[in-house]
Amino acid sequence: MEELQMLQNLFEGFALNTNLLTYALLIGIAVDFATGIIKAYKSSGRLSSSKLRDGGFKKAGIILVVVLSYGLSMLFTDTAHVIFNGVQAYYVYTELVSVLENISEMGVAMPKILLRIFGRGEENGGGDEHTKKSDEC
């Protein structure tokens, strides 16, 4: 009986995590959009309306997929919201990686541990690649 209560508490925790993941995703989208604009302006001194529009469409597509995953969770009576949480967790991760890439390409040194955690490895060393590119030009 105690195990059943622990399992129920775990599932109730998923409902809370759904809200946290939703907030994390929305914040990630906004920060990624902002860092992308800053990176573009810093690298070329101007913004490309077509790239900005494409980025906006991509973010809208992400939101549509998340809404669809919520609908699928409801359709399949997924009380733990595994589908919804899984899709959101994936997009939160990709937004974090994108933000780190944008910040790194702006020339900001990134701690190697963050680069390893988010799958960037040692390939750009936190701004070193950006420095090499500007040295070559």
C-alpha cells in the first residue's frame, strides 16, 4: 500500500513538472530568439529579415508540436503526461544548446563543463572558434 502511495505521488509530481517544463520552454524560446538577434547583429552589424522570419516560423512550429503533444497526451489518457513532458524536455534541451551556441559564437568564453553537458565537447572551447574565425578574416 505504501508503494502505491509513492507511485501516486510520483505521478502527481509530473503535473508540476509539466508546468515547469512549459515555463522553461517559453523562457528558452525567448532567450534563444534574443541571443540569436544579438549574435546576428554582432557578427554582421545588421539583421536579416528572412532569417528572423525563418526563426519565428521555427519557434511557432515548436509551439505547435508541443500543443499537439498535449492533445495526444489527452487523447491517450496519458495521466503522467509522458508524451507532453517528453516533447517539452526535448525542446528545452535543444533551446539550451542553441542559446549556448549563440553565446559562444558571440565570443563569450563558456565553461568546458557546460560544453560537455550539452554535447558541444571540446570542439570550440568557449569562444576560441569565434576568435580563430575573426583572426582568419
